Amino acid sequence: MATERIVLAGFGGQGVMSAGQLLTYAGMIENKQVSWLPSYGPEMRGGAANCAVMVSDTPVGSPIITNDATSAIIMNAPSLDKFENSIVKDGILVINSSLIERKTSRDDVKAYYVPANEIANEMGNSRVVNMIMLGAHLELTKAVEVDSVLEAFKKVYGPSKEHLVPLNKEALERGAAAVR
């Protein structure tokens, strides 16, 4: 791996920032160079939310990703409209097909459509959609190890949320299975 430049985007409340933080923290656990740059719309909830994450074997110069993302996790249609053209040629787009009806307009990227909301509903927990999408992304990019994300989860959320690790592990696994 050289440098993974990842955009995660969706509505506020979809867990975009959490997924980005876990990805970044997992990179730290693996002794990689990382950056996490959040961006929020003016609304409190339901507005636009995205973050740029870099995971690299070499020092990260700038945390800003303009039109050179190597991959993206796209949670809603407005985010697809906004970010699909910021992915490099042959980059990876992981699209939540539960909320996005259209396909990407690009034929020079690898697009994967994951029905993340349906999978979360099958699991009985609508709050793991972000982890399903992250699991799909990790299966495709190998940016960090799943075990590192679970370790990051324990550190970020603390002992009071450790009982949620098995559920989140299953969500990551279901996401990975959706793109295999």
C-alpha cells in the first residue's frame, strides 16, 4: 500500500465521521501515517457530512483530498453527485444502494453497490450501516485490518460500549461478504 486517500460522505447521523475516525485510529494502531479531516454542512443533523481520511506508509503532507481520492464510501445520493468525480481513474466507489438508486456515471472506476440498510435491518440494528459500508471498503482496499478497526472501536468508545464489538464485527463481515 502506498497511500489510501478515502472520502466518506453522507448525511449527518449516518456514522460517516465515526467510520472515518475508526479507519484513522486503526491506521494508527498499525503504525501507519494517518490524517482525518471532517467537514460538516451548516445543519445540526441530516445535513451534509463528509471526511477525508489518509492512511499511508509514508508521511502525509496535506490532509486535504481534492480530486485524487483513491476510494470513497458514499452513503447517499447528494454525496454521490458531489464526490464521484473526485475519485482517480481505477479508483473504488462503495455506494449504499439502499439509498442511492442511480449508478455512477463513470466507467473508469470500480463501483460496488452494497444494500447496507437492508443488511443492517436483517441484522436487527439500523445503526450499523456505516460499519457494513466500512467492511465492504476494507475488503476491497485492504487499507487496514478488520481486527485493527475492532481494537480502535474499543479505544474510541471505551469499556461501556465493548459489548457492541461482536455486532460491529458481524457488520464488517457482512459488508465484506457483499462485495466478494
